[in-house]
Amino acid sequence: MEQRYSGVFRDRQGGLTHLGRVVRDAWVFGLLPETQDGAGWRADQLQALYEQVYAEWDKYGHLPSRLPDDLRARYLRIHGEAVVLARAQGWNPELGEDD
């Protein structure tokens, strides 16, 4: 059976995973509406989204500080909300000995 992505809203660590970040960055760049969290997506769909997100980041040197003001504000809001949610769910940004 093919594995499917649980979606940002059900992802571990409050969605602060690699796939969660790809989906959130897709929201930042307007590639997906914020209501679409990737739930049920196959690996090939996520790979295609990753490639689109990568191409968008490439325009700005992959640095949030180089985003235009409107995108930077959206980035800060979306990712800031994700950190608040993840902390509320017990996420700890400190690396452990196994990380």
C-alpha cells in the first residue's frame, strides 16, 4: 500500500517537518491555498510541489530576508503561527543528543 502524507494539520511536531515546511512555503508563494494542507498526497505530488517551491525560493536566493515585503510578511505570519502551534503541542527546538 502506498504511503500518503498526513497533511500539515496532522503532521508530527506541529507540522515543522520537511514536508510541512514545503506545504507552508507553497502557501507563502500562493502555490496552494492555506486551506490545502497536502493531506492524502502521494510522494510524486509532494515532489512536484517541492520543485515548484524550490523554483520560487531560487528567485530570492533561498533567503527570507530577500523576499519582497508582502511575501516576507506572509512568510513570517505563516511560519510564526506554525511555531506557536508546534510549541503548544510540545515541540522543543533544542536538539537532543541523537539529533
